[in-house]
Amino acid sequence: MGAWLRRFGTSAMAVFLGGSLSVAFAWGGLQLIFDGLDPARIDRDTRSAAVQLGVPSGVRDMGVMSTISGIVILLFALVAIIALIGVALRRQGFREAALGVFAAFAIVMVPLGISGQMAEPPADNAIIGMLVGVVSALVVVLLAVPATSLTFDQAEVDRRRKQAGKSS
């Protein structure tokens, strides 16, 4: 068990943490789509925040905004899940994709969380946004450490050996 953790622990932890974030984002995206199907579910605070961003205040417009937001979030979650499946299979290209996806999550979520925390009054979910950003950054670090890189390089060498053995 100890050897497995030393060899695969960083990528396994990155898949676990990244998968947890992706499932949470997918759930949030689904909730937004459900809100779009029934705009009466959208609370008053969300409506007023959307109006401040320039979304017309009509119920139909709120539903469209919610549906589009949900679809975009689901697409990002799907890309993250696909990248994590590739990481679990130790594919170098998917590792690099996961680095990019979770770096983007961290770059967006940490400043949003900080600005939400500095708002008057502080936003209720600002701490959650900062936590998501920090966990995303942790996934990036886990995928970027030399131990993970060596594991992926070794998996690539093993794949090439298998292909060479089959073609001989």
C-alpha cells in the first residue's frame, strides 16, 4: 500500500479533489438549469444581482439567464471530468488539460472569493469560493509535482513498450 501511495498518491489525490469539485459544479449547474425551467424558483437576491449585471428583470429573462449559466457550468464540469478520467488513466495530454482547467478555476475563484469577502456586507458564499479556488490550486500543485510527472512518464514508456511488443 505504501509503495502504491508513493507512486500514485499525488495523481489519485488530484483526481479525488478535482472530481469532488467537478461533481459539486455539475450539481450547481443542474440546479441552475432547473431554475431556468421554473424561474419562480429563483430567489429575490439572485434576481436583483442579475439586474445589477444588466439582465432584464422579467421572469422569462431570468429563466434564460439561469439556463445559459447552468449549461456553461455543466460544460466546464464535463471538461474537468474528462480531463480527470485521463489523469486516472495516466495520459500525459489529459494531465496537461487538467492543469489548465484547474488553474483557470483557481485564477477565477480566488479573486472572486476575496472580492466577495471584502464586500460590504461580505457575501455569504465568499469563503466557499475561496475554498474552491484553493482546492483547485492544490489540484494543480498535485499534478505538477515531480512525482506525478515521473509516474506519467513511466506510464507512457510502459505503453510504448506494450505497443512495440505487439507489433513485433
